[in-house]
Amino acid sequence: MQSSFFDSADRLFADVCTPAIIRQVEAGGDTASLWEALVSAGFADALLPESSDGAGLTLSEAWPILFCMGRHALPVPYAQTMLARAWLQQQGQVLPEGSITFAPYQVVTHDDAGLIARAVSFGQTSDWVLAQHDKQVWLLPVRDAQATPSGAHGSLDADLHWSESTAKNASLGDWPMPQFRELLALTIAVLIAGAADRVFEMTLGYANQRVQFGKPIGKFQAVQQQISEMAELAFSARMASEMSCRSETWQPAPMLAALAKCQASQSVARVTAYAHAVHGAIGVTHEYDLQLYTRRLNEWSRAGGGGAYWASVLGEQALKSGETAVDFVRTALFAEP
């Protein structure tokens, strides 16, 4: 996994997105300086073709960058922005300044009440929302929305409400198929994988430093068992997210995105439970950084559909294919002849 992209992205995000900044944003602080520092690195247009002043990277090449965003729990939708800008460019749309998130679910329109998007991931720290209801797609400015926080403590999700006139002006037209479900699933899955890697790293380090009964607690068999299971779960999420980014373009394969979100979401409960078990009471304190990542993991496990939802999508497609399980994996997931 180590590459020039991983190394540069990991250093950048460590410098510009410290735990102190995450706390500041969660408390309602401004994200302008953070976003400016992120955009100056040039990753926002990494998936755009060179003819559009992008880097021309494929999704496979960009995966380490997305993974590092999860490792540092970026409180802005940088991963979503990369794919959103690629989608907008492909559709011939004007690319807006600022961050963009997706709202493929719980979008409701009313003739007299405008447009409402509920539980929008990163709704509190986004500049724009790419939303879809039935066939219609909008690019909606968050500054013109009435925003209501919709998550638990520290959550960045929000319910967003736009007037009828704003929604009308923000319409991009109709698309016959859902456009953003798999894009949101893939970005969240990779963020989960990165955050799980960071949580495992923190837990292993703590277990090797915390001394009890004259030796590090990592020497005790029960703790070793928990850390070993954490390693398996974190690595499975990482493998699934990396496989979901196997693409020679910016676009993911829909069923691989479903697989990644299913596996990543299902790993979260045990990863966070083991992390807090090893850390003991200190892990849930406000001053200790672990809870910044485990809270985000629990939020992301549900965002864009949980493990059960995406497992049902995979199962439905497998049944519709009429193929054996092996052939479905071979052809539908990995596009083998």
C-alpha cells in the first residue's frame, strides 16, 4: 500500500487536520482554512482528465489518497468532492468552488415546501449537495439551505431544506438511473477502512505502552486475542475498499462498491468495541483522541446504507443473475470473461 501518493497524502492530512482541528469543526468552527489547505494540494481534481486541468488519475491510483482521508478523519467531504467533480465534468456541468457531498436517499420534494434532504452525510461542512430524487438531479448550495443537525454528539450530518425557487434553479435535469448511491457507498467504505486502520494503530501502540502487573498489557493473551481480531477486521475492510477502487477510470464498479460498503460497515462494531475494551475508560474521554475516530466510524457505518442494506443489494443481484455464487463473483464483481 505504501506509495508516493500514500506518503504525501498521509503527511499532508496529518499536518492540516489535527485532532484539535477536528474538535474545532465539530464544535461549529469554520472549515474555510482547512479546505483551502486541502485544495491547495491539488487532490480535488485528481480524477479529472488532464484536458480539464486535472491529474488524470484512475480510481485505483487515487485509492491511497482516499484511504488517508479516513486515517485522519477529515471533517469535510474531500473524498466525495473528488468523485462529484469527476461526475460533473463527465456530464458537461460547470464545476463549482468548494466541497460537495452526495444525497441519494431521503430526498423529498413538495410543490409548496421546496426540497428536503435528510441525514445528509457531511451536511454541516459541505458547500454543495448533489442530490437525486427519482430521476431528477440537483446541485444545491448549502448556504441557501435551512440546516438542522441530525446526528449524535459531534456528528457532521444535517437535514437540509431548500425553498422551491432555489431547488428549481439548482436542477441539473433528469437521469434514468440512480447516480450517487454507489459513489457515496464507495467513498464512505474507503473512509471506514482508513479510520479502522488508524484505530488499530492507536490500540496496538497503547497496548504496547500501558503497563499493568509489571508488563505491557499487550503481553496478556486476552488482549492479544482482541488485537488480533481487530487486525483481521481492519485489514478486511481495507482489502474490500481497495478492491472496490479497481478501475481504469474514475468510476467504480457498482457491485464492488456495494461489496466494500457491506464489508466495511459490518467490521465497525467489533473494531470499535475491541479498541475501547483495550483502552479501558480512557478511550471514551473527551481529551483522548480515540473517540474522534470511533465516533466517526459508527456514523459512517450507517451513512449511505449499512452492511445489511448493501448485503441485500448484492444478494438481489446474485439471484437475478441466475448464476452460481462463484460465477457471480467472477463475472459481476470482477468482470472476468
